[in-house]
Amino acid sequence: MEPLLVYPDAPSEWLSGVLERAGYPWRGVPDPAFAERDEPEDGFAGAVISALEDPVAAFAACRFLRKGDSPLRPVLLVLSQACLAELELREDLFDDFVLASATYEEVEARLTHLFWRTGRGKKQDLIVYGPLALNLETYQAAIQGRPLDLTFMEYQLLRFLAAHPGRVFTRETLLSRVWGYEYFGGARTVDVHVRRLRAKLGEEHAHLIDTVRSVGYRFGSIRWLPSDHGAARS
């Protein structure tokens, strides 16, 4: 499915973990004005706006996304218990809200309901990137139609990476997001699984998992932009 727009970037560890566990690919933006620039060809599936750190900026982001010829919908607002009073007279800025104490099952259920209610589609059970396809329901993967014989953790690692094309993850982050905080294995665990995945993808497609020297791994390609997003330097 197309990714969800998530603001701000980077979202809290809780929010990113919930979305990933629920199986939703997402793309963070540091400013809502970047939403149009970073929008996928088929558009964002929806937006998740976090008001946990800066409620004023979050409502401004919701207001920005509601403008234009094709307002982005659905919009799920994430907020703390203390911010509930801030919702009064702002109901037009979002489609639903959820508290930060919610389980991933609740977040998933609310998003699924929003997709159905607004007619923007629903959570799909496939991740497709070029020749690679992963079925989120059956835990199957294929490259150019050729089934891949993956172990459970190989599939989980590939699924996580493929859901975030272009993003760089350290080995430590991959350990915590894919294996879980209770896992005490070292970074070599990630290297071993990446090596096995590349071998199973085959020489032609091994490049899908790229090594970022001294950092970690990245899935797919990304269009490079300077840190000032193209602003002229003096």
C-alpha cells in the first residue's frame, strides 16, 4: 500500500513501533509543507499527526493538510490525555484521534475504519517494491514471481526494510525493531541475516539491501537532497 504521512519526523518510538507492528508503511515529514514534495505517485494513504510534543504545531499541520484542492484524508491525530481539552472546536481538522496509551490493535482498527469510512481504500496485504512482493497475511515473499524460501526472521527483516524504502537503519535499530527489545543478540545477527537475504534474492537483486558504510543498511534507493533542501548557499 502507499505509505502513511507521519508528522513530525521522527515520530516517537511508541508511534513508529505501533505503525510498523500493525504493518503500515509510513513516511515522516519534518514540515507539512514537504507533504506535496514527498508525496508518492499514487498519493499518501492518509496521515498520522502526533500532538505529543507540540500540540500547536500538530494542529497547524492538520490545518495545512486540510487545505488545497485534494485535502489529505483520513487524518488520525495522536495526543496525550492532557490534550483532550484542546480538541474542542477543532473537530474539522482530523477524522479520528487516539491516545498515546493505545495498543497497536486499537490504532490498526481505527486506521482500517477510517479508510473504509472515507472511501480512501483500506490496508492492503501486500508490500511491492520493484520486482519484490511480500504478502503480509501469508508471510510469503517473491522476487520477479519466484518464491523466496525465508525463515521467519529473514521475512520479518525484509518486511521491515521494504516498508521503509530509502531510510537508513543502524544495526542496533534493526535489532530492537525486528527482533524486539528482549533480544540480546549482537549486531552480527543483523549482518548474518542480511547476507542470507542477499543470497536468496540472487545476485541480480542483492543490491536492494544496500550497506551504508559506518551506519547500517538501507532498502531500495533514495533521491539525494542537500540538507537545506535545495536552498542556495552564499
